[in-house]
Amino acid sequence: MKIKDIEIPYEKDRSFRYRIFEVLPGLLTWSMFVAPFVLAFFAPHVLIFIFITYILIWFVKSIGMLVRNFQGLNRMESFMSLDWRSMNNDLQEGFIRTKEATPSWHYDNIGRVKDTKPNDIYHAIIVAAYNETREILEPTIQSVLESNYDMKRVILVLAYEGRDGAKSERPCLDLADEYGHSFAGVITVKHPFNPKEVRGKGGNITFAARELEIYLQKSNINPDNVVVTTLDSDNRPHRQYLPALTYLYVVCPDPLYASFQPVPIYTNNIWDAPAPMRVIATGNSFWNIVLSMRPHMIRNFSSHAQGMSALIKTDYWSVRTVVEDGHQFWRTYFRFDGRHEV
């Protein structure tokens, strides 16, 4: 499949069939809103049956979600408590040094490691910025530095917008100078205005990733050994995120056909937000925990990670949609003819 086949077509290039499928989700949504009013006049008994069925379905689903929420929370806490750095050392050496509190699946993974070892892996962290100030960007960089991981295997990419008078350039340049010595490398990339791109994160991080590709070539770093994580400017990755991601990438049978999705939890500034927003944030956090127990439903969302080689083959993210994260799943799925998992 050619790259052009997985890109969203421009409006002038969209066929009638494409337009039908584009309109269909909205049409179905509006039909669900309008249908009860129509049925109330012409078939009230059918409407009552639909309402009762709908309530019963959601009652059963709510019980299932509650159970999955507790299971997901316990699983997330147990994973956060693991010594991922020590387990990476086990993978590197080919045997387990400390057997106390070692999960059973770790024994199986020892034999799954082939050519790529944990010490071969580099992490590229792309932080997208638009109008964010130093007060927002610096804690994100500091949270990366607090990771239980060797920062000399981490490349920081500060991708800031150059359009519409965006104000993140000065903070990004200052932070790069201040924290540059702490990483394997720091790249600052100014994304120029491009009339063929949708104004959003996709064009910014794609432009930055292309600069990253040039950097890797000059540094003689194999893109097969580079895992790219995209962060919003206010994200705070957990200190175990990088070692856990390294572990999962190394034991993955074929990381070219995989992407990695952490569980987003919206608690950074929850007490500074209005009460209604706290309710929404808490509900979204619960849903993400539930979703982590349903791997068949997981799609790329918000901050996620993917191998550099896979990104090169998919021509990075879409620059024609503001939903570059969710679209990346399908972009990769169709690029590799269905061989893609999260």
C-alpha cells in the first residue's frame, strides 16, 4: 500500500463515496436524537421498549465497567511498583538475578529477547508546544528527568509552532540550553506555517520527527532501536514509564507492527480546575483505566509511543487532521495491511 493511500484526502479530492461515509456517523447520531420524538407520536410502545432495553444494557455495562475499573487500577498499581530497570538488566544479561517478587511472565520474556537488547534502545521524547510558557513546559522536562532511566539514552525534541505569533519559541530555546547537558541530545524545531496542513499538533510533531530522522542519521543511530513518544506540553510521564516502555519494546515479537499506549490520568492540576471539569476529568481517567483491560478496543490516544522505523514507513502522523493520535492507529493499520496492535 502506498503512503498516499493512507493520507486523508483534501476536500477537493474527496469522492462521493468518501463523503457518504464521512457524513454517516453524524447522521446516525442525529437520528438517535430525533428518533425518540418521532416514535413518541407514531409508536410509543416501541419507544418504551427501546428505553427499557437501553437502561438494562447500561445497567449491565456499568457493573462490568465498575469491575474492570477495580481490576485496571490494581493492575496499574502493581505495574508501577515493579522494578522495571532491574528487569531490563535481566533481559540484557539473559538471566534473572533477583527472583523475589518477580512476575511469572518475566521468566517467559527472558527467552523472547533476540538481537535488540535494552541497552541498545534510545528514547526520543517529542514535546509539542504552541503558546505554552516556561511554567508549563519546565515541569514536563523535569518529570522526564526524574524517570528511573539513563537520560544519556534519551533525546529530547522541543517542537514549537512558528505560526500565528506563537509564544513558545523563547521558553523552548532557554530550556534547551539549560537542560541540554542532561540528555543524549536536545533538538529544538520551529514548525513553519504550511497552508496544506491543518492547524494542529500533527503537522508540528511530523515536522519535528523529520528533523529527528536527520539527527539520527548524523549520529549513526539505528531507527530500529529508537522509540518515539509524543507528549503534550503539560504531560507528566510516570518515572517508570521509560523503563517499562523499553522492556515492552524489547520483548515485543515485532515492534514494527506495534505501538504503545500508556494510561492517561487527568490529575495534574485537578484542584485548580472548576468543579464540573473535575468530574469530567475523573470520569475520563476511570474510562482510560477500564479501557486498559480491554486491549482489543485500545487505539492511539493523546501521548503514545511508536518505533521510529514504523513512523518512517507511515510518513509519520497525518498533517490533515486535528485527531492525529487516533488517526495514527488506522494510518499504521492500513500501511501494514492490518498488521498493527496497540
